[in-house]
Amino acid sequence: MKIRIENLTKTYHVGSSKITAVNDVSFEVPENAFTAIIGRSGSGKSTLLNLIGLNDQPTSGKIFIDDKDAFELSSGERRKMRLNRMGFVFQAFNLLPTLNAVENVELPMSATGRSQKEQREEAVKLLEKVGLENRFFHRPKQLSLGEMQRVAIARALINRPETIIADEPTGELDSKTAKEIITLLSDINRKEKRTLVVATHDEKIFATADYVYTIEDGKLKPEDKSSLLE
Amino acid sequence: MGVALATAFVVAVGATTMRYTAVIREMNVLFNGQVLVVDKNSIVIQAIPIGTSMLPQSYTMDKIQNITGVEKLIPILFVTNITQGSNLELVPRNFSIGIPVENWEAVLGPTPLKGTAGHYPMNESGSEVAVGVSLADQYDWTVGTELTINGYGLSISGVLDTRLAVLSRSIVMPLQLAQKIYNHQKDVNMIAVKPAAGYSEKSLAEAIKQEVGYVNALTEDERFDMIQPVLIQVEMWNLGIEAIIFALSLILVMTVTIMSVSERRRDFATLDAVGIPLNYVFRVVILEASLIGIMGGALGVVFGSFGAVTLGSLYTNIPVGQFFSDVFTIVPPLYMAETFAAIVIVCCIGGVIPALNASRMRIAETMRAEY
């Protein structure tokens, strides 16, 4: 899945003030690579990820998916793209509290018309893969933060997306658990050749990434990883 | 719980209203095709004369008998007992109907007697009476039971096996006996007149009114037309109350569902973010609203049926226990099903706006607001 953005700008109006969260950003998401976007809180990284993930509309500029302007597609087509070709991991996990782990994982697949049996088999397989073979029927509140994020990662993978977009996936986790989650995401990227875009300010993440970009006041620029780690 | 209470109210009040309008309507079957003659100062509600004025039996019957087109006359003394001690009650506790013994069938139709041992009272001056099944059940009366009314000892000769509310609460006795017990010797309060072949009820009623100046003669249609506007009005009021309650339920469900959606904004935004179709989100919210309707409706129908039975018992002084066996007569299953379906539909409609809100949630803004 080739994602290219051109002169992307996103502006919000908060009261009378105008905030430019993403300011004339152009870049191409490297395919099958691990890209980290780092920046302080409020720098615009979540907004940029929402735009890349087609969850938000840009004020100006374009997003091309496989060389097609994504915003020339209907909202239903963009939704289908999110469902089938992208996986999302959120900082606060965003699991549905009324569903157990396996049902949360099945959820995106339930919208694809696959049978209940297929959904269950795939969800179980993914939960085993992320190390939750004993937590299938636990509800989110019965899981630790790290386990919740593993469930969220399994949910992001269920429709076998080409791109995984993770917004601060370790933001709520302790350092040991964060490391495990990074390793898990990194393994998925390397072994399964999926494009991974992560917004973070966690040093451990960008140390693992193939490409690192910094974002400040909505401006994105590529960074030399070694210089950041010094 | 709000939906359950609303449904219970609709079932209880609606079924009670329906039951009583049905009871009033069914009374007319007692004097099918006959003209009822009462004193000019009295009225007839379906088949029951209301008023204290009496007609001199022999004199009035002689006058009517001479009118062309009269086939048969049946004098009747109809006594409603609407007091318990000194308290006036809303619905009569029971009725006493005095009919000449040779006219049982003409008035009561083919009403069977319960069991094989009973018979209709046979002697005009005897002390035998037949009682309605509801009275018999309430007081454990059977054939042979002795009872006393106004100091007169009576013996039950039969139990009327009928579903008609008036007859099931009646003590039917020979006319002379009724006149003696209720101190109306030689008086009746109603005369049923059967028109001869070729004569219409309407023309006969007109002739009776012309010939006998102190009476009012009412055809079956006139009796029906007299009460029909009142019944229609009662039913309209009932419909109005139901409509208001359903509208309140709609607002209640809408408010609850809007709050529920608003509390789960992040969940709906997440569904949207991962690409779940809008109609799935819409269906989830509608399903939740309909579940409120299903649970509230089911509870409400049960509570409402208890309510209707209790109301019936309060109105009629028939013990609640006796009413329970008749719960499906008081609240017909079709009415239960209709009310249940109506409340589920109302809840589904109440869920539409919240469902639209949930499915139109803008992901990025919702997520931003949630962090």
C-alpha cells in the first residue's frame, strides 16, 4: 500500500484562535518499513496520523493511496479502505468494554461478511500470537494495560491490513511492557512485511524504527536516527 | 423501568377501559330485537334501566298490549345493588332481575345452567332463584344454597353458566318474588316488547310513545346510539392517554439513548476509525433501544395485567383471586401483544436520532475531545 501526502495542511479553529496542527507536509510513507514520527505533545503527530489513516479531512493538500487521491473517494470507500487495508492501534487501546478480548478482536472482521467461525478462528490465532492464549474471554477491565494493548494490536491485524497506524502505542504503559509492545509491533513489521507508522515520543520506539521523522508546530522533517539517539 | 411503568399504565388503564366498554356493549344482546319501555323519567343504558321511577305493571301492559304490532310483552323488575352498607359504589355489586317464570328463555336466551342438578325457578310465587356464575364462585354458592335478601329466605335452584358480565353478577328470580323482596308489588321498571312479524321496532316504539304518554320506548338501535357517543368518547380519551404515554416513552428512550451514546462517544468513534460501516453502528443503537422496549414492554405487560386485575377487583368488589383466573379475558392476549409491539416500535423510533448521531460521529474530533 503506497501512501503519499502532498502539501497537507490541517487547521482547527478553537474559539477565535486558529491552530495549524499539520502545516504543508509532504512525504511518502515507506512501504513495508517501520516509520516513527516523533514530536512533543500537541506537535501535530496524532493529527497527521488521523489524516494518513483517512480518519480526518485535510484543510488543504492531498493524500494519495496507490496514486489515487483518497479524498476523491466516497466516505464509504475510505471506510472500506480503513477496514480492509489499514489497522489502527490507539494510545488508550479503545477496546469496547462490553466485549471480551476475542470479540474485540473479531469486531473489524465482523463487518467484512466473513463467517462467525472464520472470525473466531482468526481472532484466537491472533490472540495466541500476541501472547494472550489465556485471556480470550476476559473483558478489558480484567486485563492489564499491556494485555489491553496486545488485544488492540490483534484487532488491528485481524483483516490482514497492509499498513498499521499506531498512535502513541506505549503512551500508557510502563517501560517493560512498552518494550514488549514495541518488539511485537516490530516483529509484525519485519516478519510479515507490513508498513508500520507509529507516532511516539518514546525513545525505545524510534531506536527500533527504520525511518524517523520529527514534527514540530505541524512541520515534518526527516531525521537521522543516530543523531537523535546520541 | 420508566418504559415498564408506562407500558403497565397503558395495559392497566387501557384493558380496564376496554373491558368496561365491552361489558356495556354486550348488555344489548339481552334484548335483541325488542323495544324496551321504561318510565319517561328513566333512561336505559343498553339493557339496564337507570332511575327510580316505576311503571304500574298491569295498567301499562294493558295499554301496550292494545297497540297494533305487539307480539309479546315481558314485564321486568331490574334492581341494581350499588351500595355496600351506606357507601355508593362505582360499579354495581350485583343485579337482581325479576322475570315471569314462563319468560326465562325470551330474556336470557339459551343461557345454560352449570352442572346437571340445576333448573330455572319454576314457581312464580316460590323462593327459588338462579344466580350468575361469578357471584356463585365468589360466595361459594351452589344449587341448594340458602341465602337471604331483605329478610326473605331464598334457595338457589341453578347457576347461570355465562360469560356475559351482567348475567354472571345477577340473581335471577320470578317477577312476583322480586316485587315482594324489593317492595315493588305490582310495579316493574321495564317492559320488553317484541314486535309482531312485519312490524319494525322503530314504528312500534313510536306507537307506544304516542299511546302511553308516561313512558319512553327505545329500540335496540336507540339504546345503542344513546351510549355509543359516551363509549366512543371514553375510548378516545383512552387513546389520547395512551398516545401521551407513548410520546413520553419516546422522549424517555430518546433521552436515555442519547446519554448512552454520548457516554460511549469514543467507542463509536473507534468503530468508525476501524472502518465498521455506518449501518452497523446505527443497528447497534437501534438494537439497544429496542432491547429497552422489549424488557420494559414485557415487564410492563405483566405489571399492567396485575394492575388491570387489581383495578377490576377494586371497581367491582370481586376478590382479586377470582379475577386472576380471568386475566386473559380482562387483558386479552391480542391487546398484550399490541401494547408490547407498540412500545417496542416506540423505543426503536426513539433510538433513531441517537443512532444517527452515533453513526455520524466525526472520528478525529471525538478522539481529540476524549483525550
